[in-house]
Amino acid sequence: MILRTAREIGLLIRDQRKNRKWTQQKLADLLGVGRLWVIQMEQGKSTVQLELVLRALRELDIQLTVQI
């Protein structure tokens, strides 16, 4: 899968969260953030902190690979 935008990463996270039947609140609790942050991340808001996005990917067992 090729992800090119923050929105595409957010949609991937949302899909994986839903596959696990996790609520936005559950993911927020695991990350130590508010539900609003999860909503904004899933919508692809460009101002969310990258470190928290990477933590979300880890919580959902999503491996990020860079190909050059």
C-alpha cells in the first residue's frame, strides 16, 4: 500500500482501529491523548504530532516501511 497524504494515513489508522472494534476513546486512552486528537488524526489534520501518529501505528501493529 502506498500512502501519500496525512489523510491516507489517518484512514488506514481508522480502518485498523475499527477492525479491532476499538472506539476512538480506547485508542485515545492507549495513546494518552484526547478523543479529539484521534478524530483529527483520522481526518488527516496536518498539525497532529508525528510522534503520536507513530505511536498510534505501533499500537495498531501497523509497520511503517520507507522505500527509496
